[in-house]
Amino acid sequence: MRLILSSLILLIPTLLLAAKAPPLPDYPLKQIGPHSYLIEGPLARPTEENQGFMNNPGFVITQAGVVIIDPGGSVQIGEMVLRQVAKKTDQPIIAVFNTHIHGDHWLGNQAIREAYPSAALYGHSKMLERVKLGDGESWRKSMLSMTNQATAGTMVIGPDHALEHADVITLGGITFHALFVAEAHSDTDLMIDIPTEDLLFLGDNVMSQRFGQMTHGTFKGNIAAIDLALTSSTKNFVPGHGPVGGREMVKSYQTYLSTLRSKVTELFDEGLSDFEMKPQIVEALADYTAWSGFDDEIGKHINRAYLEVEKEQF
């Protein structure tokens, strides 16, 4: 029996290795600040072909080491981010910021933790709570399903340092400002303002040329979060998905949210149901119909806004 147990123990690393999906190919790296870099993810949903890569991982090289923002949705994506960091510096990773609970942004923490065990993993306090409640495991399973197991081997490693709105952290001579509005894209959304880099990482409070879910957020809160972001003097903004841009890119997404919500309110007051108002809302949002995911998400967004408006009426 002891011999059998010993053999099984020896086999465990081999079995785990065999279960891990292949590496993700490297994606282009672009400089977006004096010491900052970004890997823009594809606009598509997680698939077997893109191996779940869809967000915008970024990193900042400080005097003390590297700070990563949103290392992606799997261990494979996190490892790709580390390879890209290594092309620019041999300094260690000292910290990671996770912008919110949606796993496509942070399940790559595993790769960072394995390579740099002492790196601090930051997230909003509500995100830490949600990971403990099992949201991380739900996202891990969801990514596996959507990618046909192309993220296999990923484990849930959530943030271990809590942040609140207006917290300021200085790492290696660079200051990071945490911004937070409750019930925005989710109830866990951090935005990271880095004044000396002239950069603000928005998380999924803003998307560019792409739409995602609003299941865990509110239109009213998301609009307020964008208002807060626009109080920054920053000129360059990193959306959670899609190309980096300036203030007009941020305002464009806010216009989408505010137009949809105001139109839903107007038609709700006229007595229309959510499915009845869809044609008029699509017409009002003609400038956005070519964005990736519009057809998949517009009905869900209308329903979410409808429920939000309905709740306010009672």
C-alpha cells in the first residue's frame, strides 16, 4: 500500500502537466507611456482559437520592479505576459492590479504567483470577498467551457491586498491612484490612474469597438464611473477591451451607455416592454452597430437597463 501511494504521489506532477493546455502565442507589445507597455487582446469572445485571450494586459517598469495591470484570463495568458515583460526588463514583478472580478482579466495571476511568490496582488475589497464566495471558480470553469479546455491548468489565485477608492500606492517611485464607483460595470471595479505615465487603466468601465456583458453592473453607476475617470488630467486611457485612446474614446462609450439608458427610460414611460423597444433603440445606436458583440449584447443590455429603470419606479 505504501509503495502504491508513493507511486501515485510521483505521478501527480506528470498528470497535472499533461492536463495543462498548450502555451498561448505571443501577441504584439506596444509602448503607451514613458515606462508603460500594453498587449491589446482580440475583440472576440473567448474561443478555442484565441485561448481565452481578450483583455488588455499592461505593465509599468518602476525603479523597484514591474507592476502588471490585469494579467489575463488564464495561466497561459499570464505566462505570455511574463514573456513580454522579459523582452523589456529583467526586473522582478513586484505587484499586480486586478481591476474587477471578471475572470478574463485576472486568472493570469497564477502565472505571476508561480514565478514571483512575493508579488502583491491588489484588488478592490469587494473583489476579495467575491473570490472567497466562489466567483473565481465559476469564472475558471466558464473560461474552460468557452475555450474548449484551452485554458486547462489554470487555478484560482485571487488578489490578497485590498484597495478602496482614493487609495494611493507608490511602487518604485511611481504612484498609482485607485478610483472606484460602486455598481459600475460590476460592484468591484477599480480604475488605476498613473499620473506620471499619463495613463488611466479603466477596466471594463469602458470598452472600445467592442461590447461585453452588463449582467453584474448598472448603467447609472457605469456612467458615473466614467464621469469620475474624466476628472483625471490623463490624456491616454486603456479600456478593458479594445484599442487605447484619448478622452473621445472614453466619451464615446459613455454616450452609448447614456443613450441606451435614456431611450429605455423614455420608452418605458410610454409603456413598451423591453423587446418592443429594441428596434427604436438599435436605430438610436446606429453609430455602434459595427462594434464587435453588438448583436449578441444589445438585447441583454436593453433588458438590464429596463430592469434598472423599473426598479427605480417602484
